Amino acid sequence: MIEEYADHWALITGASSGIGAEFARRFAALGMHLVLTARREQPMRELAEQLHTQHGTKCEIVPCDLSESQGAAKLEQAVSAKGLTIELLVNNAGFGIVGEAQQTDREHVMRMLQVNMASLTDLTYRYLPGMMERGHGAVINVSSVAAFQPVAYMGAYAATKSYVLHFTEALWAEARDHGVTVLAVCPGTTRTDFFESAGVGGWLKKRRSQSSEQVVKNTLKALEKKRQYVVSGWKNYILSLLVRLASRKTAVMESRKYFRPSPKKKDE
Ligand SMILES: NC(=O)c1ccc[n+]([C@@H]2O[C@H](COP(=O)([O-])OP(=O)(O)OC[C@H]3O[C@@H](n4cnc5c(N)ncnc54)[C@H](OP(=O)(O)O)[C@@H]3O)[C@@H](O)[C@H]2O)c1
């Protein structure tokens, strides 16, 4: 089924690194053409050159800041101006904020809500209706295992991912009779720049983690099966189930132990 997308265009947000760049590599290998977007242009240019050399992929690069309220609109305009029809949208751009409430930068949090939720929603509603009319296409929204519970010290981030999961599952139910799949991906800890960006680079060493390749492979398997969500990795899946069995108080108190960013912790 994924082969049907060969020669069609995918739009990938957050394509300058990590999971987004890996989606680009996988789609290019499948014969798709790509619109890559993020703020940093240079890594996308290098990726596009590589993919063109390896697979003959046509790549368009549209630098865009999705923390701006008009980011999604500007992006859609730029894509339309190139005359491209998007058959596969990957809303992957996102970042996390970790820290105690007293030290949290409110403006930074508001920008995160814009990127992780508002721009993702905006782009979904800009592209999904066209796919439903054509009876073909897919939207992949990147959520997280953090979507399944409240997480102390990263409360706003985890809540954005719960939003993405619920929003996506609801649209999956609406779109499935129109030949369109809407899929939420819930990665666990994944070896990308995410933790450095969130100011907790050391966390990666202490946690079981997956590669971006594993996350994208699991995503494409779930897309084939037209599932509404996928947790990447069976250990992460079990954890997501355990959280649902525990009381809400237990779940959030456990998160307080694991996610406290304090440098005074013994094992830091
Ligand atoms: N790594 C993990 O453990 C993990 C776990 C669960 C979920 N996730 C989710 O996976 C997705 C991808 O993250 P990643 O792990 O691959 O981390 P990453 O390597 O830091 O990638 C984040 C991507 O988002 C883009 N981005 C950030 N702010 C943006 C903005 N204002 N406008 C446009 N693009 C922006 C970044 O590009 P620029 O900086 O160039 O703009 C980058 O391409 C995120 O949604 C994240 O929440 C990650």
C-alpha cells in the first residue's frame, strides 16, 4: 500500500533532523518526492542533495517557523505556488520543555503549543479535506508515549502530545471511509537532538531508547495496516498499557520521580 505513494509528493515538517529526516530518507527510497520544511535550511539542503543523488528524488525546501501563528498558512502558500499536490503529510515538527514551573519561560511554552498543536492542526485541516475528496492520501501526526499520562516537569509538552493523539484518532474515524488514513505515532525515547533542544541532553544515556529508523519502520507498518495509532516498540507499548492500569495519582507521582530535572539527584 505504501508503494502506491511512489511518484507522489509528501510534505514533512521538522525535516532538518531526527525522525523527520528519517521519514525523508524512507520515503525517498520508496520513490516519493518531498517537500521538506523546518527552520534550518542547510541540513535540509544537504539531505535533499543526498536523496537526489541516491534515488533521483525531487526535493523542494521551504524554510518555515511553525511557532508563528501564520507559519502553516505561509507553508501551504509556498507549496501551492510550486503547483504540488500533497498526498502524504507528516506533522513531525515539535519540541519539548522540561523544568520546574517556577523557572519555566511562558513565551517559550506558548511557542511550543503553537508548533506541537496549533500548526499541526492547521496543516491537517489544510491538507486532509483535499485528500478525502480525492479518496487517497495519509496524514501522520507525531505524538509520543508521553501522550498516555500527565508528566510532572514536562506537563505542557506531554499535554500537547495527548492532544495530538486524541485529535488524530478522531480524524482517523472520520477519514477512513474516504480512503484516507490518519495515524498517530507514539515514539518512546528516541536518539535524536530532542533532549539537547529541551536542555536535558544527559537523559538519553539513562533511558532505553530507539533509533529514528526503528520509529519510522514501525510507523510505516502501522500505516500499511491503516491503524489509528502506533506505539513504537513493544516495551513502550507495555508501558503505555501499564499507565492505563495504574491510578492517575500513581502514574503522575511516578513521573515526578523519573522526570525531575534537578541536578541534585543522586544518579544525575
Ligand atoms: N526523540 C524522542 O525521544 C521523541 C519521543 C517522542 C516524540 N518525539 C517527537 O518526535 C518529533 C520529532 O522530534 P525528534 O526527536 O526528531 O527531535 P529533533 O531532532 O530535535 O527534531 C525536531 C524537528 O522539529 C523542528 N522544529 C522545531 N521547532 C520548530 C519550529 N518552530 N518551526 C519549524 N520546525 C521546528 C526542528 O527543525 P528546526 O530546528 O530546523 O526548525 C527539527 O527538524 C517531535 O514532535 C517530538 O516531540 C520525540
